[in-house]
Amino acid sequence: MTEKRSRAGASDAVDRSDRDLVIITGMSGAGRSEAMHTFEDLGYFCIDNLPPALMQQLVELTALPGSRVERVAVVCDARGREFFSELASALDRLESSGHPFRLLYLTADDRTLIRRFKETRRRHPLSDECSLAEGIRAERQLLAPFAERADVRIDTSDMRPSELKAMIRERFARSGETGALTVAVSSFGFKYGLPADADIVMDVRFLPNPYYVPKLRSRTGLERSVRAYVLEQPETEEFLRLWFALLDHLVPGFVREGKTHLHLALGCTGGMHRSVVLAEQTAEHLRQSGLTVNVTHRDIAKDRSRE
């Protein structure tokens, strides 16, 4: 990766320090789609294949009073055909108006691009009347001025998608922002069905069940008495030791691979006692690792009067 010092309009009288515009261009097949997904995960408002002539209007719209859009990432590339020729003048207008932006250029060597196009069986945007190799050469010539002008230039020839994601997060995430996992932890009852969107499901029905303790039957895992009963069991202590060790091993790997959302679902019979307690314990353990964690209890409020 190579980069230049990013632009900031010295003549800009308006405080735009909280605004961030990233313009993505580069070779077809070099990873623009993966880049866009990464910017979306970082909270950017993303637009693919924007005609450059509309860049100024986009900037003005996001600067209107009341606009919550602070970070924008747009892709402008050879798919725009005749519209793409206006990119240079659009960048000039941004510079002259003092609006800060960063130009990200993605590239790869010809052999890699040819292999990627053959693997995906997609048509190159400039190969309508020529071979794939000729289309790639024509695109490289068309984009040469922007390769030189780019603030950040990334060659993805030898990169996996996860490595490109990590590099973009490292370069474009705000201070203190990692783009790491957001974890959803939920409890549920197997009798009401599995959660459809869970990444990992843990069955805790092997633990002693508070349902069979009369004074605890109508209570939930959010109450102190049920929590104490579940956590004081030797089986629970051993389970949490092994479960936390497994999470401590898995989560860093998910982060390295660029995964941004993980749903852990813990289930017991009815989703009222054991799974609720252990979902709360799991969330607390993950928060201590610095992760953003949301907890939900899907079946805790189910009407059980007719069961």
C-alpha cells in the first residue's frame, strides 16, 4: 500500500473536520466491491458507480443543516463509460472549493485480473469489442492519471479479501474505532425453535434446571435467585470455563478474517432460566474483551399459562 498526505482545503472557512469523503476508483476486478462492503461496516454512507458530475451535489446534500451523514464513500470507475471522463474535473472542483477528500485507488497485475474475471465469468466493462487482456490494458491507460493522483494506492494482487478489509480498516477507521466484531448474544427455548440467524448455537439443557425447583419455576434468569441457582452448580462452573476458553480462541480469528457481526445463541428448554443466565454471563465476558455486545432474550416473555 502506498499513500500520500490527504488533502484539506486551506481556504475552507467552514469547519469540516467531522466530514469524510472517500472516492474509490481503480481497476475492475481489483476489489472495489469488497472495499465498499468494508466502508459500509465502518459506518460510511456508500454509493456505487456514481457519475462524477453528481459529486458536488452529493457533497452539498450531506452538508445541509440536520444531515447526519458525516462519512461518505463513493465508487467512480470505468463502468460509468462517458460519465467517467468527468472525474478529473469533479476532483478539481472539490479541491478548489476546499472540501477535503481522499482518493483510494485499487489495482492488481494483469495476470491476477484475468484470472479473477475467468473465475467469476464476468464481462470486463471495456471488452465489448476486444479481448479481456486488451480491455484491461485500455482501462489501465484510462486510469493512469488517478493512480498518480491517489492518496492511498493498494495493490491487491496477492491479497485475500480479509487482508484488503483489514488494510482499509487500518487506514480509514477513526481514532479508537477498529471496525471489529459486534456480537449479538441471545437466549432461546428449543421448544420454540432454533433462531434462524445464529452463527453459533450452544445447547445448555444438560445443566440442572431451575424449573424443577418450585420457588424458581415462575421466575426468570434475570432474577437473582435463579442466577444464583444456575451459577452455583459445579457443572455450570466447568461449562463456563470451557465456553469462555472457546470464545477467546474463536473471536480473534473472526476479527482477523474481517467478520463484523457474530450471533451467539444459547438455548435451554423454554428459554426462561438457564439460557438467560448464561447469555448474560457470555455477554459480560465478551464486553471485558472490549467488544460491542447486544443481548436479547427471545422467549423469556412467552405466555406459558397454556403449556
